[in-house]
Amino acid sequence: MPAVNILEREDAIVISADLPGLKAEDVEVTVDQGTLSIRGERKLEEKAEGETYHRVERVYGLFERTFTLPNTVDVSKIDARFKNGEMTLTLPKREESKPRSVKIKVETS
């Protein structure tokens, strides 16, 4: 299961997932009914004839992480980037859910 960091900014939620040794095409990101899923598979490296593993500590096989999204996320604008074994998902917030500043006119009598 990949380790993730989840950061909330004023305009978006950012999820960073550690996926060392994987490529972007090895990972699938989906959103369905308010749930974001990250799925993939890390395959065991092929060993050549005459090679023997003495220790295997890396985790191999299928993995999946799911996250329930708040209704403030605009799922139609989610952006995914993959670089150096780290995937970064930016989940923009809907305009109506972003904090706003309202000027109040003060009258003095």
C-alpha cells in the first residue's frame, strides 16, 4: 500500500503518493460516487538464470488505496502528475466552497 501525504490548501486538496519503481502507466486513478481510488501493481523483477534472491523486502503485487472525497472537490478538474516515482493528485475545490472575503461598509454618524 503506497504511503501518501494529504495537504489542504485554500483552493485545493493535494495528495502525494510514493510509488517507487513504477511508471505512470502502471497506476490507475478513478473517481466513482465520491470515492477516489489509486490502483496498480508492482511486479517482481525477472531474475536471470544463475541469479538467486537472498532477501526480498519490497512489497510486490496488486495495491489499492481509496479516499472518500469531500463534496467541496470539483472532480471534473482533478489533475494527476507522475514524476520520479511520486504521483501528485491536485483536487481543486469548487468555486462556491472557497473562502471569500466580504467588505463591510461602516457608516459613522
